[in-house]
Amino acid sequence: MTGLWAPAHWREAQTIARQQAVLATTERVAGETVIRLTTSGMNDSMGPAELSHGGFSMHMADALISPAVGLTMWAVTGGCVAQAVRRLRNETTELPLPRMGLLGAFVFAAQMINFSIPGTGSSGHLAGGLLLTLLLGPNAAILVMATVLTIQALLFADGGLLALGCNIVNMAVVPAYVAYPLVYRPLATLSNSSSARRRLATVLAAMVGLELGAFAVVVQTLLSGVTPLSFATFAALMLPIHLAIGLVEGIATVAVVEWLERVRPETVRKPAQAGSRVAAILGLATLFIAGFLSWWASNQPDGLEWSLQRTAPGWEESPPPSKLHAALARVQQRTSWFPDYAFASPGEQEPANETPAWPTVSLGTSLAGVLGSVIVLGATVAVGLLVRPRARQAPTP
Amino acid sequence: MSQCASNLWTAALHADDFARRDTWLRRLDPRTHVAITVAYLLAAMSLPLHDLSRLILLAAYPVWTSLAGGIPFAYLARRAAIAAPWIVLVAVSWIWLDRRPLVPGHAWPTAGDLAAASLLARLALTVAAASLLLALTGLSGLTAGLLGMRVPPLCVAQLWILHRYALVLSDEAARLLRARELRSAGHRLTWRQAGILLGQLCVRAFDRAERVHRAMGMRGFDGHSLRAFETRTRRLRATDLAYASVMILWILWARFGDGAAGLGRRLMQLAP
């Protein structure tokens, strides 16, 4: 039975195999034994016959995003890929080109191998982002995953072309540039790191990577305005499933990496340096504060607003004093996705006389806080990278 | 014989087969088709969700291109069906949640129906445009076009190697699974066994990579220069520029002009 959730390209193969089911019969002349091999029966086990875990949900189609979101994500992808290429050329004397290409092909082929998840009756398969990062390092892993996603989009219509930028960010950049340095490396490179700790680090990194990728899908779809679902409903649909998918991915990655370490230890890359635990702790603390503690932020007016309300009542409704003010106010209205740190929802304005409840538990506020923090952090890192002094290289003989 | 893997790649390589047939549309530079496809995707995706009439107008481009390029509609429809499940869910949610009637006094059709139809039309048109791009240029033409657009040669080299070896490794994976199936007496694959199979496949990938690396070294690859992957891109000709201009102008007119409503009005003026 072809599962609804199977990766799209394997569903197509299943359809073709079913249409062309071949019955091969071999009869031995000397004996009475008849061997029948039914390829359709064998294809059941070779492809994603059972419910597989979400190969459909992470590949976004063009119809689900707006040009603004698509082009923005393409710009982010372009920047990350350019950075990955530059770093790869700097850190390696010889490009591991055949290894990267073959491991990309491995990720492709690995999606054929479906394994059963105990206790659920469904099956899963490896997505490959974190595994590639552990084997090749984050920079090469981004290039390889981007290539895999491009081939899937071009040859198998698994994901749109303008949405390819979003897909590369969600499934390549997030595991390699976010989950690996912030979750895996700090945990796995501690001086007393045991194999149990490294397994935990792998599983946690896989879960965080997939969860953040799914969260990014929710944000990108909502910002494009093509779905009528609210943020809470959409998030409730996507996030729990991808938590389970991340757990499966983590366990599969651990199984593969441990087997490789036993048989071919030179293939598994040791992280070059211990990750910055301070950065990881600060990052997680920022997300916690912005996403959760913001509910306890006061919703009473701050000092300036309180003073203005007493000295110049009605100042908020007064018309702008000049054309420049009016123009800038129009720009601000158009560009503010999160007015008052929540989602703009025209149908749900609170009546002006009621004081809002405290704490203001609101997923829109959480999202606004998290996104704002990420944007500020990203801008800070970008500016810092631009102005930091370049290290002098030793002159080559 | 790994039926599953070869069926999969037969289906995918149909795209390249189309590109080998010689029609005038395929003799155009790949960058022409890339520019037209990007303009088309931006035009279709930038339409407001309830604007169905302009989408119908924009459908003329994939219809014209598939007829002129000799690409069957069934191929485009099958590729749209692959991306359909998630879009269908979102479309159904529109029908369920947005029940404002479009015509006063009638419960049906609703604004949600219009949004759902528009979403499905967007899916069909965007997938058709992307499929036509590959069918007209083929992977080799597309990569040549990408190099002409200053994509890093490392990325293009990756695409080539992946395209070449994905079938080889898919065959190996199918053989591993078949061997396990024949020896497993019907037991399902556990995650631990899957880890071993994946590890085996990974080791074979590494071994093959080592052989490919040695072969490349013997053919002059020094670990830095990617000259072998750079194809010389020819200059754009007047035909390429003219065709791209006409198509992009048409797309802009369909997106921003008075479009179907204007045509309808003029036809009604002509009627007695």
C-alpha cells in the first residue's frame, strides 16, 4: 500500500511498479519445483510501502509561498551557500568533491531504506541533514544537501523552484549552521564526553534541527498568507509530528554513525574545536526569554506613554504634523508584520475599554519575540563579520 | 534487477528524454527559458489568492510551450499530482473555514471555494512551468545555463556527480534490501538493522568515492581546479533575446494589464 506520507519521488516509483507488475516464473526441468518471484511483492519492501514519516511535509511547493518570502529565502540561501563555498575552500587544501557527490547520492539512496518504528506501527527513513554534517562538516553538508534538494525539485517535482530557497534553508542550513554548532558540538566535545552523551547530543541535535525546520515552514507559509489556518492551529499540526520525526532521525543517525565508527572510524569526522558553550547557552536563553517569558511582560503603558497620556491626551490619534511623518507612518504600517509584538489579525481586536489579562499568553507574541531576537542576532553577527579584522595568512614560499 | 530504482529513474529521466528531441524551442539558449520561467513563477505567485481570472490567462504559457515543445500534458499532470497532497489539504481548509458567499443570496460558491480553486490552479501552473523548464533544457543545458549565470562551479560539479551516482547507489541499496528480504523470513526491518544497512551503503559510497577520486586524479584533477565541469557558454543570440522579451512582456501584460476583463469587454462591444 502506498503511504500518503511517503517521499514524493518514491510514491511515483511505486505507481509505476504497480502498473508494470512483472510475474517471473522459473521452472526447473529436472525437478517439480516452481519458483515464482513477484516483483510487486518485493517492491513493497523496497519502497515506502508503509506510512513513512513526513517526507511530504517539509518540501514546500511554489503554490504555498509568496514571491517576497521566496526571494528573501533565496537571498539567505545564496548567502549561506556562498559562505559555505568560501569556508570550504579556506579550510581544505583539496576539495573532497567525489566524497561530497557520492554522499549526496547516498542520502538519495538511503531514503529507500524504511525501518519500522517500535510501538507505532509506522515506519520512517533517514532525511540525512545531520548525518552529512557529522560526516563532512557543516560547510560541505550544506552544499551536498542543497544539491540533493535541487535534484529532487528538478527531476522529481518534490518542492518548487522558487520555494527551493526555503527548502534549502529549512533542511540544509538549519541542521548544519544551527543544530550542529549550538546543540551537538557543545555537548559532544566536552572533555569527559562519553558515547552516551554523544548519542544524546546527536538525538537532541536531530530533534532541534527538524523542529526548527518545521517551525520555519509554518512561519514562511503564514507570512505568505496562503493558508487560512491560524498560527496556533498550523503549529499544532506541524510541530508535534516533527518532534517525533526528529527522534526517529536522531536514532537512525546514531545507529549509522556508531556502526561506521566501529568499522571505518576514519570516515566519521571529529569536530575541529569545542563549540562555544557560552554562545549556545546565550542562544537558548534568548529563545526561552523571547518565546516564553515574554508572556509575563507588562502590558501596561510604559513611562513615556503614561506621561503623554496625562499631559497630552489624544496624542495618538492626532494627525501627523508633516508629509514626511505621514509617509514614514505609511511605510511603518506596511512593513510591520508584528504590530505591538503580536500577529496582525484584523478580526480579533480587543475592545478598548477592557484591560488585557496578565500574563498575556499569546503564541503571536512568542513568535514575534523569537523572530525579532533572531533578526537582531543575525544582523549583529553580519555586521560583526564585516568589521572584524582579517587574520594575516603566512606567506607561501 | 532493481525494478524499483530503475522505474524511478526512468520516470525522472523522461525529462531528459524530452530535451533530446530537436525542436526550435529547444535550440534556444537555456538562460532564455530560465528567465521566462522565473518571471512566470513570480507573476503567478504574486497574484492575490482570490484572483482566478488572471491565473486562467497565465495558463496560456504552459499550454503554448508544451504544444510547441512536444511535451505531453499527461507528463505535466503527473508531476503536479506529486506535489498535490499537501496543497489539497490547504485547499480543503479554505473551503472549510471561509464560507462567505460570493453571490449575495446564494450559499454557494463561497470565497473559500474560490481560494481553493485558485490554490490548485497555482499548483498546476507553477509545477508545469518548472517541469517545462527541465524538459526543454535537460540537466546538461540547465547546468550550462547556471554556469553562465555565475553559479559557483563547485555547486554545478556537485549536481553532475550526484546525478550520475544516485542511480548507481540506488541500485546498490535495492540489492541490499532484496538480499535482506530473501533472508529475513518476513520480519520487518528494525532501526538497528537499518542502521547497519545504511552504514554498509555509506561505506560503499566512501569506497566508490575513493575510486572516483583516483580516477579523477589520473585524468588531471588537482583538487582545486574545476575546469572539467565548466562548459563554454555561447553568447546569447537575437532569437533568444527576442523570444524572451516577447514572452516576458506577455507575462507582464497577463499579470498587470486589464487582462481577461478587458478582452471580455471588447468582445461584448463587438457583439450586436
